[in-house]
Amino acid sequence: TLYQITCHLGVAIAVVAVAFWSTKFYQTLRSGEAHLVVNDLVWPIVLLILLSGGGKYMRDATNGMRDMMNGVNRSINVIVDSEINLTAARQVLGFADVSNSIVDALLSSCKSQTELSKLQECLQAKERAANTQIKIMEGKMLDFNYNPTAQSQSGRWQAQIAKWKQHVQNYSKNRFDINNVIPNLENGKTDITEIAGFDDTEQLRRIILSFRETFLYIIEVMMLVVGLMGPVPLALSLFPFGNRTIITWLSTFLSLGFCKICFTLISGLSSLAMVYSEPKNVDMLVASMVLGLLAPVLSFSIASGVGFSALSNISQSGQPFKLSSGVNSYSVDRSDRRRDSNDIGWR
């Protein structure tokens, strides 16, 4: 497998690293400072255990960390949803967004009608079709019986849901109104080259929202790639110079998992804030930008900062105690006392 290939690469690097490590270890023993390399003895043992059996233990440890972070993410969703129901808030916004898209898509199909009577018939037919599909979406996306929470049963929450349902119905009614479609009707006929309200906003919203799913896929792929390259930084950690690359690898892997958790919370809280606002004041383009652009940027920034802080703290706490200066000063003082005593005896 691909993981076994990276494991073989890690073993090859480890062979070279062991030669450097052994040389450094022997030089330290010759200098009488064996206590300084006691902590380093653990790295060859860890390397031997994790890379043995084709990297089976390293692979199991990596999968275990990934499953743990995904489990923490799911647990946070369950705990938070039991109080403020972030999942339901995202579904409410999704219902409004999908319903508006259905209305706009059906409205655009009437764009080819050049006669007023035909246009009115088309708008009436498409409005009925849109209302039917909105009812279907309402039953699918606003059914919270599977997750009865305190908030979903509260009066304020139910009132907000009713407001969003009414907002979607008003949006459909206004979009299919002939007076809003063509502001200036002349002599019963008109050239419908541009229907009012048709613009690139819908397409832009779709593109921005696609960034959200793309971001989640990128985070998942990055976790897989970082996990796949685990044997290489593990082997590089055996070199007796520089920082332990396995600490950097571990911080990066955990930061990616923390990024998923941050994204879930940020997008959920943003959706909840918009759901509790007045629906008419919520611009779906702005909502798309918050969920598709700002939430990924904020979650990645927070996770990067946490990962960098963790890396710095682990690196500082992992430094060996610097006892060499104390030992040297002790040996110098002892030799000075011996020389002084010899001088006294000679005298």
C-alpha cells in the first residue's frame, strides 16, 4: 500500500539517522556526560516499535487520533445541539436558501415568453410548482422531531420558524408577481430581454457556498496526507540536531482536527444568530459569505494559532535540563581543591 511505501522511506531515513545518533551518543559518553543523553534513548525504541510490522502500530495510532478527533467533533455537536441546536439553525438557513433557489430557477424558465398572456400563464404555473416543492423541502428540512431539544420546543424558536416559512412564501409570491417581473408593461406585449431581478447573485451565492464544502474536503484530505507522511517525520526525529519533527507533525495533525471543530461551532453559531434575526433583514448573499468564506478563514486562523502555541510549549517543555555547566563547574572546583591540598602538602 501507499502507507507501506512511506514507511519504507521512513526506515531508510532512520538508518541514516541512527548512524548520526550513534556517533553523537558515543561522543557524549566519551566526554563523561552520559546523563545528558538518557532522554534520547527513548527515541530509537519508539522508532523501532512504531515502524515495525510495516508501520502497523504507527498506522493504528494515526487512525486512533483521527477517530478520536472526529468523535470529539460529534460529541460537541450533540452537547451543543442539546441546548441551542446549531444543526437545526443550519437547516433553517438551508431551507430558505434552497427554497429561494427553486423559485429563481423556475422563474428563469419563463424568460423565453415574449407575449404577456403566455408570460402570466407561465408565472402562475411555475408559482404552483414552486410552492409544491417548497412544501416538500419544508417537510424534509424543518422536521426536528428526530432531535427534540429544549430550544426546538420553545415558543420563541417555533415563532422564528414560522417567520422563516412566511418569509419564503412571500419571496415566492413577490418573485412571480407580474408587476415585479416587468415593471413597465406596454400594450399587452413586451420584449422580455431582461426580467427584473435576474442577475448573477444566485450564481455567486452558489459559488461562495461551494467553498464551504470544498474547505471541509480539503481539511479531510490534508489530514489523510499528514497522516500518510507520519513515518518520515518520526524517522527524522532521530537526528541529533534540530527540533523533533515528530512534534511538528503531531501539532499539525491535531490542529487540522481542531480546525474541523472550530468550523462546526463558527458556522453553527453564525447560522443561529441569523435565524433569530428578522428574515427580511438577512441577505442570503451575506449568509453565504459568512458560511462559505468567513467561517473557513476564522476556523483555520484559530486552529493555526492553537497549533503554533502547542508546538512552542511542547518544544520548550521537551528540552533537556542543561546540567553540563553545573557539572563542569563542580569538576573544576574539585580539581582546584585537590591542587590546593597538594600544594599545602608540598609545603
